Amino acid sequence: MSAAKDLAKKFWDIQMNGSHADLLPLFAEDAVFEDPAIGRVEGKPAIARLLVHLDKLFGDNPPEFELLEIAGDETIAWSRWLWKRPQGDVEGVGLYKVRDGQFISYRDVFAVPEEI
């Protein structure tokens, strides 16, 4: 079984084809979202505000990603991805922990570019 991997795949489908706000149902009420450019965000209400903010921030120019690989099992998954940017691509890794079909921990790891 690969529930975490499947949820991570769903995340990436939305990330590359929808709005950030569409990601909210994937997160548990007590989820933690961590990103080196954003920091640590705890709880679904705070994650909801963050996702709406990201939609406003990127507006009509959403970030473009390329998913390089994804793997996982029932509770843990990871992905390796590229953030495609005119200033140069940024490579990162996403780490996902899943409970009852939702993310309880989401963490991106990448070197934050000087200009976002």
C-alpha cells in the first residue's frame, strides 16, 4: 500500500494544475507546514491563511514546478522537484507524513534564492 505516496502525488497534481487553496483538504487539523522561505505554520486554519496568501502573492504568475521523482509507503513519502525560474532553477525535496489520509507534516527543503 502507498497511501502517503498517493497523497503526495495528489498534492503535486494540484500544485502544478490548480490553486494553492485547493491543497487545504489534504491537511489534517493539527498539521504542520514547514518551508525554509516561509517558516513553520501550525494547524489547518493557519495553513489555510498561508495558502490563500500564496495565491494572492503569485496571482496570475503561479510558480512552475517539475516533479523529478516521488516515493513513499503508507505513512511517509518524499519527492524531489525543481522550481523552474527565469533566474535559475531551484532543486528541492518535499517530506510528507500522513495519518488517516491527510498530511500531518509537510516539509520542503531547499536553498532559498535571494530573489523570490
